[in-house]
Amino acid sequence: MEEIIDLKEKISELAQVGFLDINIDPTIDIFAEIDKLKKEKNAVILAHYYQEADIQDIADYIGDSLQLAQKAKETTADIILFAGVHFMAETAKILNPTKKVILPDLKAGCSLADSCPPEDFAAFKNKFPGYAVVSYINCSAEIKALSDFICTSSNAEFIVNSIPKEQGIIFAPDRNLGAYLAKKLNREMVLWDGSCMVHEIFSLDKIRTLKEKHPHAKMIAHPECEAAVLELADFIGSTTGLLKYTQTDDAQEYIVATETGILHKMQQASPHKTFIPAPPNNSCACNDCPHMKLNTLEKIYLCLKYELPELLMDENLRVQAKIPIDRMLEISVAAGLKG
């Protein structure tokens, strides 16, 4: 009995660092084992498009932030394993207080969410009394609780347009998405100065050179990119929007300015087309989100097996954070949006 207790304590400790020190039998069929555990535990795996290809292939649902929030709310599973980053698992827990929400690595955070500390944002918000606060879903539960509306890149225009034109708007945490919306919708907004490390690194000069080498390629970009990059784009849209565009558009080549994980789905959906990741401003793979890529098949297997790490949340915080998320989902349903 003492050995079992010690093992549970060890596993709990390792859960805080993503099970990095637990060895897995190399002879097991990890895909089959994950499938078996899902059935045994009535678990569902939700994965973001930015996950590695193998994780996308074993997921029950793959999508962008809006789609995954919708799936999290709809699921009848007892356990939700979120293959994404911390704020996404938080959103699942906010919508499913009675379900167990687990994530493969607690260190899978988000540079954009980290750029908006709750205490600093609360002080910022107090400078603009009466303003509606619209926060991009890439933020912490604490920021959601300070917001009037949550949005994703799929539904942001509908959310902003639901607010009376005479009312001031604070947009957080992404300044690039906020500036894009302000310009497109002709709305004055106060922008929190936050950004995503992935979408900030695309090199304008290298993209121009790439477009010269591929004159028939269309440039598509996520609105989190900087304004100068968006000006080069033939199409701007959410992760799902970019995917759908490449399926219906006539071009055969695309330069894709967002996290490279989406290229797997694009290639699956249109195997006859060519997808080129937009180049970063240095030689590293900076257009791969390091937080998203902390998740691995091995960690997913161990996460399901031990049901750790589990995401827990203060109930008062959860209730407050749920209010603007519910508003977002209601507006999305009314607009007929499914991601």
C-alpha cells in the first residue's frame, strides 16, 4: 500500500512538469492504447489545429478556438483532454464544471495570454469607465472575468458589431487583431498592448521575396499578424477561415502566415495544392508555437492513463468568466457561426 501511495505522489509531482521523467514501453502501440483509454474512461480529446500531425490524427475533434469552445460545451464525455494550451483547457473547465478537464502539459501556456497580467489590466480598464471590454479568447480566466464579451478571430466582427456604435470599446489582449478590427469596422477602440510571439515574427522582406519566387501563390494570413504583413495578404481570416478558403479558392499555391500546424489539415483537405509557411525574421522555427508543441503523443497517453495534470478552478472565478463566454456563444449561434 505504501508503494502505491508513493507512486501516486510521484505521478502527481511529475504531472506538474508534463510527465517528462516517466518512460513508456517502446513496444506498445500508443495509438491503440490511447483509443482504448478513451473508451474505458469515456474521454474525449479536443485538439487545436496548431498541434502536431499525430495529435490531430488521434483527436476526436480538431478546430480553432471557437469550434473547440462549442465542442467543449456540447460534449457528453466524463473526461475532456485538451491538446492545446492552458487558456483553452480553462475555457473547457469554465463551460463544464462537473467534468474532469486534463491537459498533457501544464507548461503549455500562451505568450499572448501572458502579455496581459490581470492586475495591470484591471487598472487599465478603470481608466475607461463605461467602456465595453472585448477580450480575445487567448487570455486567462482572470481576464475573461474582467470582460463583457469574449471573441475569437472567427466571430470578432460579429461581437464588436453587437455593441452600440456610441459605446467605447476596450480590446484586449491582442493589439494586432484589435487594430485590424478597428480599421475594418471603422470603430474606435482602446487597445491593450499585447501580442502573440508566433504572429509577430513574420519577415516582411522574406515574404516579398517568397512571393516573387512563387508569383501565382496567394498569401493568406491570420489577423493576429502585424498590419504590414496583413497588407500583403490576399485573404485574412481565422484558422478555420484560412482552411476553408484554401479548399474553395482556385489557386494552387498558398503562402500561409500563421502557425505551421494548420498546414497538416490544409494538405489533407487539398492534397493537390502546395502550402508554403511564411518565413520568420530569423532562421529558427519561430512560426511553430513552442507552447503548442510541448504536447506529445506520449504525454497524451500518460495524461489519459493517470488523469493528470487536472485543471482545477475557483468556482467564483469560473462563474464570472463564464458570463462573457456565454455571450460570445449566443452571438455566434445567432450569426450561424460554427468556427
